[in-house]
Amino acid sequence: MELELLVQRFQKKDIIAFEKLYDMYSDNIRGVITTIVRDKELAEELAQDVFVKIWNNSDSYNPSKGRFFTWILNIARNTAIDKVRSKSYKDQKKNLPADYFVGILEQADTDAESLDTTGLKKLLMNLKKKCVQIIELLYFKGYTQKQAAEELGIPLGTVKTRNRNCIGQLRDNMTLEWT
């Protein structure tokens, strides 16, 4: 079924269309959230919240403003970042035992491998290294553009330009992937 028709049916609260969209995007959304919160159980919970949000706000999606996947991805990213910035999340992390932090780099590698299966890495593979860095910092790690500029040691304007150009390249990759 064509994506545009599926989205239109979803916006009319067609549960079958919602289930198909969920099947199409849930792994990607969970992967992005996991990258930000570094907790698979929490990511699963937040992914469910994201799909409830998109169901309840389906009428707010406007195809003239961007792709459906980008709309969902932004909701997921914002949900995960809001959670990480929340007081309850920060308090929860303060009370973790030391063993939690042992092997965190290995977990990051494992998470990166699991993301590969969701197709996100495949979309990023064809991008230049500087694009992958920008997208990773801004969209997966939740950095602001200013923070990304400081992290990479480049001017803020360069981050903004690269972000715009890299997202354009990513869109092109997605178009090729979905056709």
C-alpha cells in the first residue's frame, strides 16, 4: 500500500493503517530512543508513548511540512530528550550502583550493532563522516546546535549549514530506500 494513502487512513483513525505504520516504524523509533536514553526497557515504554502521541495528534501531521517518518522521528527524539532532562530520570541515575557504569562502552557498541538491523545505519552509511557526526550529535544524542559546534570545534553557522545539507542527503537516501 502506498505510504501517502496509509497515512491518510491513519489520520482518519483507521486502526489497520496505524498497525501497519507501527510495524513499519517501531523498530527505528525504539532504536533512536534507545540511543538517547541507553535503557532498552525505558526505550520500549517511551516508544509506546510516542505511538500514543502520534495516534492522539494524527491531525497535526502536515505532509507539506515534511515526511511522515521525520514527523514521528522528531516526536520520538523530543520525547526521549524530555525524559533524559527530567528530574525523575536524573534522580534515578543518581541511585544506580557502580556496576551499571561498568561496560557502558560495550553496551554502546551493542546498541550500535542493534541499530544497524533497524536500517538507520544503512541510511547513514552513504553519508560523509562529517554528516554522520552532525546527525549523531543533534538527533541521536540530543545536543543543541551550539553544543555540537563546541563539541566539534567548528562555528555555529557551519553546524547549521551542515545539518541542513546532511538532512537533505539523508532524505535522498530515504527516498532511494523506500522506492
